[in-house]
Amino acid sequence: MSHNTAIQTAEYELDFQGFRFVARTATGDASPTEPIVVLGGSSQDRLSWLRYERWLLPHATVLTLELPGYGDADPLPVEYGMDFLADTVRHAAETLSLGRVNVFGACFGASIALRLAQRHPDQVARLMLGGTAVEISPEYAAAAGRWRRMVDDGLFEDMAQDMVGQFMAPPGNGFVRRRAAVARLMGQRFASLTERELAMDITHHERLLAHPWSLPQPAITAPALVFTGEHDTITPPVVGRRVAEALSARFTTIKESDHLVQIERDTDLADLMARFFTDQPLDGLPYLNPVEHFVSA
């Protein structure tokens, strides 16, 4: 994968239904496929996927977003759900004249990405979902309530360690690359959240409890790939497989990783994104377990 593409970047302040948000575009020398929209998880902003740009730009323009409720964007009340955020993504793509786009969503972003493909099928060329689920697990719901109480009690370091434990596989669950380093990184990230960021983060978790994560209808029309880390415990492979089957999509797991695969195996995930969004074969890749294909009955 070439890393020599010259990068041109631009940032835009946009507005959707009274909520200000931020869009970042990165463009390289060539764009053989549609622009790639990257939608990350609840604690991520437009710069969280910055290192992916140099790997993806030989293939496409990259759009990352701070949607309402993220980063420097306006806070978003919990009553606004994934439908609203999906419509905001569509508004950004239309405002920036991107045309049809490839959409990548991870964790919370996967729920938004799926809703975008359901509500605006003409906008989405291909859909890639990572660390996704059919519904919120009872364990996650309990953790979200616990984090709210920890924030109210000022137990920020305890909350940070609890969140790391929730998002990462237990040490004895299987080998995860860079596990110790990623655990330290995530612990520091959660512990250093500002008061504003904490409030947004807690609202995100409560948003997940207040709105359906996944809706079975309408059916999507875009080719889809669902993946997760083979040792993911928060959105385990058996759950991702159910999502793929419901979407008539392909499904696979990335070896030696858990829910935080985007950090643990970043170069491999970027390679998978580039291959899927340019219609290259996915079988036989050394970092993947076998790819399963689900087709409509």
C-alpha cells in the first residue's frame, strides 16, 4: 500500500437543523473509488482516524466528521437519535458535493452508517460496519449506568479503568496485539476527558439506550461487509454474524484483536477498507479469518 500520496486537507463548519458540526476532507492525487466517509465511536472526533488518511488516500477522498455531540461540534440532546445523525452525514456529503460515498462505521458509528444506508440508499455505494450489534447488551446497559454514577461521584480514574475493561477483551480471552499499550492509551484517554467531553460521552451512552441500535428495515441495497475482532467481547463475532446475515452481507473477523481493532491492527484494517471499497478480493488475507457470505433467500 503506497504512502506517498500528497495530501490536501480542508475543514468546514456546517449546520444541520440548528446544530453546528465540523467536517474534514482529505484529498490525494488519485481517487479511483467514491469518497470514503469514516464514522467512529462515541469518544472519537474528526482527528481520531487521522493516520488512516495516508493509507486510504491513494484510493479515495476521505471525509471525517465531528457530528453534533462530538468533539468541537454542538452538544446534542439525548432525544436525537441515529436517524438524525444519519441525515446529518447525508447533509454533509451533499453540501460538500461528494456524490455517492463509501461508508465506514465502527461501534457507535456503525449504527449511524447503517441508518444512512437504509434512509438514503442512493447516497451509499458500499457499506462497511465494524464492532456492531443487533441490540445493546444488558452488560453494556449496566456499564452505562455505572459510568453515569461514577461521573456524578467524581470517580474519573475508576470510570476510565472500568471503560477500558468494558471495551477490551479480558487478558485470558485470547492473544490481542498491543494489548498492554492500547489499554494504557485508552485509560489515559478516558481519564483526561474534559468536563465537556465527559458530558458528551455520557450522553452518547445514554443515546444508545434511548434509541434502537439496529433496525431490520428497510433493507439496504449497497454491498456490505461486517467485521469485528476475533476476541471482541462487547460486540462479539456471533452478534456481528447475525447482523451480516440480516443484511445479506459478508462477514469476517480480524485476527489477534478485540473491539479496539482500529488501534490494535490499524494498518490491516486500513488495508481491508481499501480492498473492500475498491472491490478487491478479500479471501486469503493473512490477518483475516475466513470470509463468510450471506445471500438473500
